[in-house]
Amino acid sequence: MELQKKTVNYFKKFREFMRKDSWPSFVVTLLLAFVIIKFIFFPGLSLITGTSLPLVIVESCSMYHHDAGFENIFSGSVYDNYELTLEDTDNWIFQNGFSKGDVIFVVGANNIEVGDVIIFNGGTSHPIIHRVVEVDGNAYTTKGDNNLGVYHFDKNIPNDAVVGKALFKVPFIGWAKLIFFEPGRKPEDRGMCS
């Protein structure tokens, strides 16, 4: 009974401390938020979604669609080798692409089809997020919608390199993190997509 009283008393004091408008309580709040997000929220979200990266921030303009959408993207003959036409895109996810700074919600990659947007480890320091243009057994060919030319295809991506499949986006909130890394990027890679 005495242990229970001490525990209740401790939590009352802690609650009073957290309610104070002081620097120490602010620091403790930040530390608690970090611990909860890092060790409870993200592991729980990973378990639910079936992927190690349930949320990703878009860091490039490779999937940006300008104003014209797929009409602009499919204007050339880049996709001819994959026998893809504008009509094939009618049921594809992300009809308007996405921009640098968007946060993408990711789920485990099951039954990947042409038109899906996948996140994969492609030999760079950050995962790549591109659209699947060909499925060949357990290997995939992808391309960023905004990457022009026939040399911008990622070929023979093995199934074990796929981190997940993009489900939906939340526009621009990733800039809260990206803004701190922009000064270290090459000048042509900085700023919004255009």
C-alpha cells in the first residue's frame, strides 16, 4: 500500500512539473515526444503497414508532373519499349504525381503491378521512389515520371530491394525537415519543383 501511495504521489508531482511553463518542463516534453515517436509510434506503424519505412519524404522532383499531368509525361516515345500508352495510365495511382517535400504513406509491397509507385533501395544513400513500368517475374523496371529520356529507367530491381508501395501523399509537410538539408544540396537540386 505504501508503494502505491508513493507511486501516485510521484506521478502527481511529475504532472505538476509538466504543467509548469518553464524551460526544464519544455525540454522534458521534447524528450518524451522524441522517445514516444521514435520507439513507440514508428515501430507500431511499421508493424501495422508491413514495411520498415511507413512514411517517406520526397527529396527530388523525379515524380513531379508540372501542370499537364500524364499528357506531358507521355508526349514522347520514351515508353514505347514497354508498350505503354496514355490510356494505360487511367487507373494508375498518383495521377498528378507528387512534389518534393510531400510525405508518402507506404505499405508492404504485395502484388506489385505496372503503374504502382514503389520505394526501393537502388544503391544510393536514400531509397528511391519511382513508378513501375515493367514486371518481369520477381524483378521490376521503374522510372521517375519526370525523368526524361530512355536512360532514366531503373532496371532489374529485385523483389528483396523493394521497401514498400506508395499508398497516398500528404502535400508539402516534409519541408519541415527538408529545409535543414537544402543548403547542403547542389544548387540545381535546391528548392521547389518547377
